[in-house]
Amino acid sequence: MTKPQSILIVGAGIYGITAALELAARGHAVQVFDPGPLPHPDAATTDISKVLRMDYGSDEFYWDLMLAAFDRWDEWNKGFSRPLWHQTGFLMLSRSNWQAGGFEYDSFQVAARRGLPLETLDEQAVRSRFPAWNADLYQTGYYNPRAGWAESGEVLRQLIERCPAAGIQLHANQRFERLLENGSRVGGIQTADGTQHHAEVVIFAAGAWTPALLPHLEDVMWATGQPVYHFRAPTLADYQPPRFPVWNADIANTGWYGFPAKDDGTLKVANHGPGWRVDPHAPRLIPASTEEKFREFFRDTFPGLVDAPKIGERLCLYCDTWDGNFWIDFDPQRPGLLVAAGDSGHGFKFAPMYGEIIADLVEGRPNPWAARFAWREPGDLTHEDARFMEADGSPKRK
Ligand SMILES: Cc1cc2nc3c(=O)[nH]c(=O)nc-3n(C[C@H](O)[C@H](O)[C@H](O)COP(=O)(O)OP(=O)(O)OC[C@H]3O[C@@H](n4cnc5c(N)ncnc54)[C@H](O)[C@@H]3O)c2cc1C
């Protein structure tokens, strides 16, 4: 057992809370600070659903991480008041034949090589099994049964609920204002009410707010706004599993993805695309033209949804890193400060893995996953480049 340490965590999203629970379980004295009520309604984690899938093209690190995470999600489900991860399967359809080196092709190859039980689909299968889809356009794809979605906001709420009994001090309505530094060493934080809180380790897990609050990170991560819409499904039968599981529609080219309708008919659709760079503290505005882009997509892909009433919208924020990998490591220039952010729009699915990664770093133990998220210098922008443009749709480089 490592010597117990005093630890302050800034941010009560999924990174902060999973870290808090694991560190408290290991005997450390943990406090968590967040400006919101908990969970904070603006946190990226606080939404009705997030996709859980292992399909990551040729990037086998994330396949492995998700295969490990799925086992833990199965375990987590037993501890929730009701199952919150739903294994509905995942449908990956494309408009054109797959190309070697493309996301869909590579994903299929990896799954096949690993003996994962994917089902390939042709036009006839799309038409008969997934009738909401326009099978004239989407004729190539596969179905992966080991996937689905989780009720992310409710997961976070139930994890937060466990904190007091775990000995964690939760400080809701307490906004981080600045680090307390002694030379380069970080020894605590000051909150907006002027109170100074001292500790051996500060974990910064403020999601999309992180680079705004720690400006020395602005070169390697930034916040982007990502619109999410809720529509009312016209029927449940055609928009729920097995006919309508979690889906991607030609995602490498278009970014479109979505979820089955909930029992109340709420159907969530979003775009894992460039979004636009935002100040996380500014009001969350979605350009009026955005809804029409969703409806244009429906015209081609889900003709039955073209006139579906919009019943909700939300601008959710990614904390994009320059290379799309998460950022979980001690700051080499500021001993005592560990950053756990940079979710890059795909971080929720690995929720059961973060606590251990972060706690191992705090305790100086090796962790098999940590190297990928280590502190790094910004390099040439890669595929993340494409997920970055102004609100009017014009491309913009960092
Ligand atoms: C539109 C959208 C769709 C997504 N879809 C998926 C998906 O399908 N699958 C998937 O795996 N991932 C998805 N993600 C990514 C996922 O939501 C994130 O990876 C994850 O929720 C990030 O968690 P976090 O703890 O880093 O940040 P958050 O959940 O945002 O938590 C950060 C916390 O920091 C707090 N904070 C802010 N300022 C301060 C301050 N001054 N002091 C103290 N605390 C502060 C906030 O109040 C907040 O509670 C999606 C994200 C978005 C935006």
C-alpha cells in the first residue's frame, strides 16, 4: 500500500469521479470541486446516451481498451440500480464499397482477425432487417453485436451518489479559480470564493474547460462545440432494436451517428465532425442553419425522419487534443499537477478504465494503458484537423 496522499480533483465529470472513487478506495483523502450542481448539466458526460463500441479502424490499442472496458461495464451494470449500459449492437453502414485503409474496411479486418462475431450485410439484408434505412444508398456494412449505448448522465449521477459513503468530500458550487504554486510545484487550488485548499496532488479533470483554466495547455487541446438533436421517432417498431440499433452512417466521410429511440420516442442524432472552436464559458449557441443539415441527412438516409419533430437540442463540448488521444499524465513542468482531460469526443465509453489509470499514475505504479495518454509535444495535426472548423462551416487550422 502506497502512503495515503491528499488529493484535490477539479471537475466532477466522468474522469474526475472515476478517479475520485478509485483513489478513495485505495485509501487516499479525496476532495472534488465543481461549479455546478452535481452532475453539472453542462458537463459533456451529462447526456441521455453515449455510444459504446470497440470499432476503431486499424487502431488496435482502442479495440483492446474497449474490450477490457466492456467486461467492466458488465460488472458495473450489476452495481447500478438498473442496467445503464444496453448491449443493442452496432450497425456500421456505408454508401460506397469499403477501401483498404478506410475506417470501415480496417475495422472489419481487425474484428475478423480477432474472431469477433460480426455479421456482414448486403443490400438485401439492410432492406429486410433495418427498414428505416435507405437501402438504395447504404448497401455495404456490418453489424457488431458486442456494442450499444450507456445512459451516461445517469451513470455519472449514480457514481456521484456513491462518493460520500466512499469518504470523498464533494464540493458542489465551488469553482476552481487558480492553482496554488510554490515555485513550479503545485500545492493546491484557490476556489472562486477565495478559499485556498492545499494538497499533495491536484488532478485537473475539467473536460472542455481545461485549456481555458490552464492556458499553458492551449497548444495541445481546445474546446469544440458539437450539436446534438433529439427528434420524436414516428413509430417505435422501426426505430428501436433489433431494427434500429446504435448506428454509424458512412461515418468516415460524414460523421453521422445515432441511437435507437427511447421508449418515449426520443431519438438522438449527432455528428462526430469538426464542430467549431468555442469558449467553454460562453453561452452555448447553435447556428439556426444546423437543423437543416440534419434534415438533409435524413432525406438521404432515413426518409421516414425528414419531418420528425425536433424535441430537443444541445451544444455539447469536446475537449479535442491535437492527435485525438486522451491526455492523462503529470505535468512535467509542474510537479503535483496531473491532467486528466482531452476526451476528443470519444472518451465516455472507457469510463470503467480511467480510475485505475489515474490512480496508478498518482501512486507511481506502471499501468498498461497509460503510455498512449502521456504528456507529449504537439506534432503535425492528423485526422483531428478535419474535425475543426468555424461555425459557418469554413475550414480553419489551429
Ligand atoms: C456531443 C457529444 C457526443 C459524445 N458522444 C460520445 C459517445 O457516443 N461515446 C463516447 O465514448 N464519448 C462521447 N462523447 C465524449 C464524452 O462525453 C467525454 O469523453 C466525457 O464525457 C468527458 O468527460 P470529462 O469528465 O472529461 O468532462 P465533463 O463531463 O465535461 O466534466 C468536466 C467537469 O468539469 C467541471 N468544471 C468546469 N469548470 C470548472 C471549474 N472552474 N472548477 C471546477 N470544475 C469545473 C464541469 O462543471 C464538469 O462537471 C461525446 C461528447 C460530446 C460533446
